[in-house]
Amino acid sequence: MLRQFVRFIAAALAFGACGVQAQPQTGFPVKPVRIVIPYPAGGPVDAAGRQIAKGMQEMLKQPVIVDNKPGASSTIGSAEVARAPADGHTVLLTLADSFTYVPHLFKKLPYDPFKDFAFVTQLALTPPVLILRTDAGVSGLKQIGPGGAALNYGTWGPGSYPHLIGSALARQTRGNLTIVAYKGGAPAAQDLMGGHIQMTIASIPQALDIQQKGLATISAIAGTQRSPLIPDVPTFVELGFTDPTFAVPIWLGLAAPAGTPVSVVSRLRDAAVAALKLPETQKFLQGFGWRALGNSPSEFRAAVEREGPVIAEAMRLAGVQPE
């Protein structure tokens, strides 16, 4: 489950209550910092991570090395960081699935999302969009309903973000939707362009490319606000879709092992925020449809605590069973 799912999320640990020790540590970093990315090299998360690492290196004055550790729905790399020394020299850069999705996909997880990590900051977020083929038989989401056109909806596999969105859409519209599972977003987009499915979830740049070909239109955007990249596209909430799943974005976050000193967590966050402010980083993220964030550890934690139950309930309603 979720093997190919590339989507974004993280939570922030409040200081004393979050497993972050308060003793000071001076001189950090004293050696290269290793950023573990639990996804394959060459993908969008890897590209974003390398761009951010480059900016962090400028502030930390030590090499910042990206180490890809993919596998088992991001749990291999995440577990490695959870077991690493709590000195800030090994950190995790991951999407939301490490903390809010995989805990509901596996009966046994090799780490505890809250007890084993000191969350540093959410780096960036992106609201994925729903694209609908122009020949689907409906001109918008509000036309989907009982007795309407039969629509094939492509997901990135069971338990993936698009699967949960599609399930929520089917429940609310009671439309004639068939969920079709793919091994990632790219094959789903290819089949949408080929006319084999009528709907799927995509990134903003990918969706814009398909729309410019005249094959589909961007019908709605997830999250709580519109994107400046596509300001005319309404949110699901604006269209009357009330399931909380529609308001959850995809995000990218940075976390350290639990017990990492507060001073080190702060130093890591400062370096990450500085990297996010660089013009080249801003340009890179915008090209992928991402919005730089850089929030506080407490805000990060609150986001994970808020979104986790939403994802858990969405998986239950979608019939996803842990392995």
C-alpha cells in the first residue's frame, strides 16, 4: 500500500512536552549534516530536498548531504532517523505519509511518529488539484450525482491521498464513480490523457500542462485557500464539499530524532527557513507548485495532530485495512 504515494506532511513537537530535551548544545553542527529522504533519488521530493539542503549548507557552514533511503512506504528511511543519535546531524525530510498515513497502513510501525521525533518545521505545502476530462459527460463536480455519467477516477494506490479524495467525492456526490488504482501519479495522468479514466488528482504544474493540451480542465483545488498559480480555480470547500479530507494539503517537513536539544532544533529550523527565503529556492518550489512555509515546531505538531485523525477516518471510510 502507498508504495508510490508521493505526498506532503509533518508535525511540530512543542518543547518540553514534545520529547525535545532542554539542555543547551554549543557549536552545532560539528560535522556534516545528513538529510535522509525516504524516497528514491530523482523524484520531486528528492529534488526539493537537495535544493533546500544546498541553502541550509550556506548557513550551517558544514556540508549538508542528502541520503536517499526509499522503501516500505517511507518507513525504512523514517525508522533510520528515529534510531539515529539525537544530536541533529541526522534529520528526516519527508512528506506527510511518514507521520499521518503509514500509521494507519501497517499494524506494526518501526517508530512512533510523536515519541520518536522532534519535529523541526513544515518546509512547504502544495494543494493538489482534481482534473476532469473535457469529454467526461459532466462539466464540473457539481454535476456528478446519482444516475449521472459513469466516471473512472484514477488514484495512486490504496490508502493514497487521491484514493481518500476519490472516496470522499463518491460518498458526498453518490455518483457513479469507479476507483482505478495506479502505481503513482504519472501512469494515472497518462491514462487520463489517453481517455481511459476521466478524473484524477495531480500537481498544479502537471494539471496545467494537461489543461493546456485541451484534454481536461482543473475543476477544484484541495486545501483551505486558492492558489495564486491558479486563482480562478475554487477549493473543494467553496464548491460545497464538506468532508475534512478535502481541506488537507500535501506538505514537506523536516524532523530530527526525539531528544534533540532545543538549541539544535532551533538552529536547524533557522537554517531551513533561511534556505526557503533564497530566491533560487522560491523559484524552484513555485515551479513544482509548492508554497514555502517554515512554521514553528509547535505549529508543525499542531498540523499533524489535526490532520492525523482526519486521515485515519478517511481511510476507515474508504475501507483501507492495515497490513
